[in-house]
Amino acid sequence: MTGELVDRTDLLDRIRAALVQGSVLLHGPAGIGKTAVLDALAEEAGSAGSRYSGAVRRRPSPNCRTSP
């Protein structure tokens, strides 16, 4: 699936590097490809024989405010 992500090579590299240190939180508006990025990384980890616990996907609470 990683091949289907257009212009995401740099983002995927930065996430991989951050995952070595711990967890990563992807955030942003709907439709920017957060789930596609997570799915690509999970697929990559699985095909490399790595174990992963999976992604937690949550919707923001109604009380969550974005920066003005």
C-alpha cells in the first residue's frame, strides 16, 4: 500500500524514525490521509515480520477545540 501514497515518503520516514523512540500521534482535519498512512505503516510492519499492537483511532470529543 505504501506505493499508493503520493508524496508521503518524507512523512513515512519521519514517522518511522519517531516510532523508534515511542509512539506517534497523527492529527489533522478529515480527509488528509491519516488512516491511509497508518494502514501503510501497519502493512509494512506486518510484511517485515514486526509485531505491532495496532492503531487507536478516535474521533475528537465535541469539547475538543482547535486553534483559532
